[in-house]
Amino acid sequence: MTFFQLDKLDSTLIYTATYQPTWVFISILVAVLSTYAALGASFQAQSQTNFSTKFLWVLISAFTFGVGIWAMHFIGMLALKLPCHVRYDLPETLLSIIPSILVSGLVFGVDSFAKNQLTHGLNSLFLALGVALMHYSGMAAMLMEAEIRYSPELFTVSILGAIGLAYLALRIKASANSNNKARTLGVAIVMGCAVSVMHYSAIAATFFIKKPDSLSGDLPVNLDSVALLVTVITSFIALLCLTLASYSRSKETKNQLMFSEERLMFALESSGDCIWQWSLLSDEVMFSSTWVNKLAFTEESVFTTGQTWLNNIHPDDLEAVKLSIEQCFSGETPAFYSEHRLRGKQDWLWVLSRGKVVMRDKDNKPTEMLGTLIDISERKEFAREIEYLAFFDSLTGLPNRRMFLDRLKQGLVDIKRNPQCSAIIFIDLDRFKFFNDKHGQDNGDLLLQEIANRIKTSVHDYDVVARLSSDEFVVMLNLLDNDQDKATLEAESFSKSLLASINEKYNLVGYEHQISASMGVYVFDEREENIEDILKYANTATYHAKKQGGNSICFFNLDMQKLINDRLKLEEDLQVAIAGNQFELHYQAQFKSQLGIIGAEVLIRWRHPVRGLVSPYEFIPIAEETGLILPIGRWVLNVACDQVRHWQTNPAMQHLSLAINVSARQFQEANFVQSVTDAIQGDPLIGNKIKLELTESLLIENIDETIEKMKALIALGVKFSMDDFGTGYSSLSYLSKLPFSQLKIDQSFVRNIGINDLDNNIIKTIIGMGESLNMRVIAEGVETPAQREFLLQHQCDYFQGYLFSKPLVLNEFEDLVISQGAGFKLSVD
């Protein structure tokens, strides 16, 4: 039997074929529907991890797709109309379904078990050849008054077209998933069309050549009925497959949800969090069983009522909680959120309660609410301790500088509202350092506490007393006479009385001691507006009292203008110093236990051509006040970054990092981020060696902008350290938001290690807080082995201080690093 027709035929010998459009359309629709159902089963196979279950779904998809291909072919053949009798060999027709099922199993099996880029090409080849085998074996089952031959060109086109469309469909399927119904339908249409194109292009390649022998008799069955029957059966198989896949997915989703819910419940119960559910219709509230023993409800169960719950909220917090609940009910806020106190079995518990309305009735009224409770009592206590550190001096219990400035600011507001005079009195103890050195720090602390008590007992409740530094106190006298002369007399009388009180003997641990003080006084009224000026004038008066030999009181007056002029001269010299490059950097090494020197803090020094080395404590405040700190800060930043860059060429130095102090005014510059970027030249290798030290005072101003700047520089490798931690506003609410990598314990706390239990506890608190926030903690001002051992004992192993090294010029610091690398050992080890 000849398969291809190679010679040209007489057109009178060829039957002309026609189609019934309805059945052609139905055949394509059957192909698409079967493909869509088979894809659903295939996705289920891919999602299975069990081999037998995966194999079963592969069989289902193969059978559905194989039957669909065969049905499309058979319906398409029945749609073909020839001007002769046509019958079909039933066994051979049914056997032609086998290739389509087998090749479908091969395609979906490979796709489920070994899917990769190569398998798309192989699968498209297998699919096209399998469909072709089914088609041409089905054509061989035709019994008619004609001989079938094929055009080799169109035959080839039909095969290649099927391969191309099959490849396209498999590639689309690879990027689809079971949840994307539209994409899955698109794959089904392309793949169904691939099968249909192969079939109808193969028919187009067929020659039906007349032959003399004829088939007698009528057809035994109505072919339209057969086509309808095949369509119904195939559609039923496809729909059954879709139903099974949908049911399986639904069951899997339900199991996953149950598993997720169990995991969530386990996680919440394990974490100690409480889940609560409030049925608003019955007013019944259910709590997690783990919280029954914590809460002060009388019922020995996890059930109570909403009213009982509200009755157990602290009275001071109740209105805020009710407001938050009402806002949630009305939809004004998306969720209920409240930090409040809830009565526990023993005491009040601070809790964080969050919840959402999960069900409403037809009138949009809430009927069900679900939420959680978290015990935040420890966090609140921790925050309270930090707040105390922020506003009070740990030794004397007096307000610190920050609180005093707040009170002074409020005092200016008060005297503008009710005209009156106030006075600021600076109290600087004379020769306190000598007293400390002679009698020891313990006695020094006792003396400071006794002086603080004498000052407090000398003032009224409406006056303010604060400790500004180690040996400096301040008093703000309020409600003085509104006549400035009379107010000055009142302030003078008080100051003399207070100085006499300070001069009285102190009985400390059985021994009598005496000390004097220098006082600077500035009296002001409602015309005064500038806090900085008030403090400056009082400080100038104190300085003048010191110059008089101490143990004296000095009121600020115009005769002291010379001191201000001296400050102006220093300001002018600073401008010359900036232009004349009179600054230099000193380096104080930073150590890590067991590793040695890991870097240094850069400290600016001013080498004045006349005065010699000027202390930064003398010129930095003036630079801050005048804005000269900005060019000075940029100079420090550029020189430090250049030094780090230079060290990268020296293997002995390239591990070092530098800590650079940044003032609040410098950090708040609009182009600060760009200044740092320029200094490191955008190089993360250099940025990674730079740590910027920020003081706590700048953090509370425009917190969002601060975070934005810090994150921009962190992206360049730069790190941040909080300088002098514990002396300012160390609020957890700020600290947890800011991306610091290090906390620096202020030397005022380190100095009192082993001497003052309160300071010991503060240091341990700071170390614990740093650990909980995943921040490195470094202690500055470490001067004795005992201080170092205490810090090591409490997991602080980063140090800076004279015990290890004083600030050094560059070449001395580099020699120190090199000597360490050559086996240098600290004498304290």
C-alpha cells in the first residue's frame, strides 16, 4: 500500500471532502475542555509529594487528555463528508485511542516528575508524534470506496505545526499555576488548537482516490448520533476530572488552613500571648487557658463577660480603652489597639491588647471580635527605669540637665503670662577634685548627696534644683518680686544663706569635712527670651566668682562684658584656625577583649599659634553656638575618611575603624548625608570602617528625618553609635526605632563601678538593653583593671579609656597598633 502520493493525479479521480461546521466547532471545543480538565489534574500531580498519589494524578490527567484527543479526532472524522459510503473498523478505531493515552501519560509524567527546560522540547515532540500516530492509525480504520494517500509536503507541515503549538502550550503551562484559571484556560486553548491544527492539516494533506469496488448497504448507525455520544462521554470524563481536581484542591487547602491554625495557636501559646474572643451578642469573652492564672477574674475558667473585663481595667486607663473599642466598632480605625493595665491575681499587669471586628450583622453592627493580649509589664518597668535615667541624676536623685532645661523653658512661659522675676544660680564646688583625690570617691559621693539635700531644703516647692555635672548644681528661683531690683535683693539673700549652709561642716563616716562653692547669679524678667543667653550669663558670673578665689557670689553685670569679649575673640580665632588648618586629630584606641585594638575614636585638637593646645571643652561650645561646628565637623569627617582610605594600603592597619563624633547641628544639616557620601567617596569599603557617634539630645527632634538619614548612610556601610548613653533621653520608644549598632556607656557611670551600687545597676541595665536590642556595648573612660573586670563579668568586652591608651597623635597610634601586632601585651593583663 502506497502512503504518499508523489505523482500528480487527475482531479476527476479525487473525491472532494466537505465539513459540517457544527461538528468541527464541537470537536475543537471537546479538545479544549479535555485539555483544561487534564491540566487541572496535572497541577494536582505536581503539588503532591507522595509518589503513589502523584502517579495516580498523572494517570488521571493522561486518560482525560488521551480520550479528549481521540474524541476530537473521531468527531472531526465524523464531521468529514465524502460523496461515497464511509464506515469504520470498530476494533481498529478503538485501538487508535491507545497511542493518545500512552503519549499523554508520557508527557504529563515527565512534566510532573522531571520538569526542566529540556523536557519542554521533548514533550512537545512526543505529543505531536503521538497525536500523529493516533490520527493516522484512526484514518486507517476508515472503510470506504476510496484509497487514502497523503501529500508529503502538507503531511510534514501538519507534524511541524503540531510540534510548534505543543511547545508553545507547554512553555505557557510551565509559568502558570493552579490558582491562575485564566492562564490555565489559555494553555488549554493553545494545546487544544495544537491537536486540532494537526488533525485538520492532516486531513488537508489527504487524497481520497476513487476505486471501482464499492461498499454495499446502508450505514448501520447514524454517524451524528455516534458523534453526539462521543461528545457526551468525553465531556463527562473531562467534567469528572475537573470535579476530582477541585475537590482535592479544596481538601488540601482545608488541611493547610487547619495546619496553619494549629501552628499559630501553638506559637501563641508557647510565646505566652493570650488569644481572646468577644461575642458581642452574648457579651461572652473567652481567654486562652494559659492566662487564667494571670487574670483576676473570679471564674475558674477561660470564660468571662465583656463588662467584667472592663471592670478589671485600671480606672486611669478605662476611658482610653473604651474610646479605642468604639472607634474600632464604628470603623473609624481598622483595629483596636491599647496599652493599659489589667488587674492580675497579684498586681496590675501592663498589657498590649489588639483586636479586630471579624463579624458584623446585616446592619453593619459588630457581633464578633477577635484579638490578643501580650504581657508588657517588664517592658514598661524597663522603660520607667530608662525614663528615670533620662531625667534624673542617679547619685543625688535631682533633675538632670535635660529636665532642668525643660523647667527653665516652662519658667519663661510662666513669667510672660504672670509678670514676675526669676533667678538662675549656678553653684560650682571649689576644689572638689582635690577633695575626691584626697578623701576618695566614696566620700566625694556622700558629700555631693549631702550638698544636694541642703540645697533642696533651702528652696520652695515651686523652685527648681538640678545637678548639671559632677560638681555643678543649679537653682532656679521662681516667684520673685516683679521689680528687678527687689528680686535681685531676694536672690542675694537666698544665695548668701545657701552659701553659708554649704560652708557648714559635713559629718561623713565619722569624719568632719568642709567645702566651699562659687555662685553665679543672673536675675531676669519677662523680657528675657533666650535660654542660651540666661545660662551663658549665669555661667559667666560663676566664672568670675571662681576668678575671685572661690567661696563667693557674683551677679552678672556689664563689668563682665570683657569675658564675653574674650569669647568673641576666641570665635574670631576659630575662624582663622579653620582657614589656617590649625586643627589636628588625636586617636584614642578602642579595644576588644582577646582581640586588642579594633579601631579608635578621633578627637579634635586645636593648636593655637599663641595659646598652644586649646582644649575642645573650651572651643567646641563656641563652635556649636556660632555654627562654626559645621566646617569643623566636615574637616574632621574628611580627614578621618582619608586616613581610613590610606590604611587600606597597609595590611597591619587595614582592619581599623574610626569613630567620629557628630554634633546635633551638623547631623541636622540638610546636606549631611551627601557630605558623608563625599567623604567616603561612595565606597562601602571605607563606609564600613566609619562609625558616627550621635548624642541622645539630637534624637528626639524630627525622629523620622533622623531615621531616614541614618538608613541612607547605613546603605553605604556606615554604622552608628549612641554616645554618652544613659545621660540623656534614653527612651525605649526612640531607641527601638533608631538603627544603632552600638551603645557607648558614659564614663560618669564607669567611674563609679564598684563604688556606687546604683551606677553598677545602671551599667548592667544598659548592657542588658543593648543585648536585647542586638546592639554592641562599649564602655568609655575605663581607667582601672577593676572596672574592666566588672564590665567583662557582665558581658561588655569593648573598652576605651586611659587603662588602655590615652589619645595619641597619628604616628604614635600607628606605632601602638604595630607593637600590638608584634606581640604587644597590655600591662593590665
